[in-house]
Amino acid sequence: MENWELILSSKDSARAEIAKGILQEQQIHAVIMDKKDSNYPVFGFFEVYVPLEDAERAKTILTNEITPE
């Protein structure tokens, strides 16, 4: 994904959805990529991406809003 930056990677889909919701409340466009292996769902992550120009602000917001895994 060109011009997008990964800001969160989690094995928990709910955590990724919460992060996306928090960012959208702050008018930051965020998308979730499901990188789970369809054959072996214990492998892989849900990844949250934002546009490059919003990445630093998004990281700051999530650092203040979400506790570490």
C-alpha cells in the first residue's frame, strides 16, 4: 500500500477495530488489513494503516488511548 503506513499490528481483530474507530473519531482515515492465514488462523495479524501524512498524529493518539497488548 503505497503512501500508507502501518501503525498497529495485533492478533486481536477487536483491538484493530477499536484503533480504527478511535482514529476515525479524530478524522484520520484508517483501514484494517487481515493478514491472518486462512488455513492456520493462529498465524498472522490484523494491521491498521493510515495515510503517511497522518501517521505521526495517529501513533500519538493510539499511544495515549490504547494500552499495550
